[in-house]
Amino acid sequence: MSEPGPVAQAITRKLAEALNPAALEVINESHMHSVAPGSETHFKVVIASEAFAGKSPVARHRQVHALLKDELAGPVHALSIVAWTPDIWRQRRGAFPPSPKCLGGSKAG
């Protein structure tokens, strides 16, 4: 597997510093979309953090979006988020749902 690019590295750093996650995975899913090879435009973030305790799924997503506002305003076109507490992460044994199918660009159905 290749090294993460600068956008993936920035996403990882910001989330790690702000949320002190028990689990964090930043997955570049750009290759699954109609973009140039090597692009960093479509990501999936899987994160488990105590910072999400007592928050609704929408509030968790908003928190991640706020932390990544610069990336979302620039290079990142799509962001899929799985944001759980560490307890939920353990209950689900780290298994997370797949990203939705791309409906944009030339692949629209």
C-alpha cells in the first residue's frame, strides 16, 4: 500500500490532535470515483473517540466536519464518516459499514 498523501496526512493529524481517538482510519477512496489517478478527493474517516460520548450521530459528523473545514472547502469533494464512541467500536468489533456508491460524474445511474 502506498504512503498517505498530504491531504490524508492533514486529515489524520487534525482528527488525532483534536479528538484523541481510540481508533482512527483515514481511507482514500478516490480511486473508486471518476478522478485522476493519485487524487485525494474522496475519503472515508472511521473514528472512535470519547469526545463523541453523549452526542448524536449528526453532532458527531458536525464535529468532524468542523475540524476538516479547510479540506472540505478545498481538495476534498466527498467525506464518508463513521464516528463512534470506543464502547460502540468494541461492541461492533471494529467492523464498519461500506461507503455509499458514487452517483456523481460519469458513473451516475
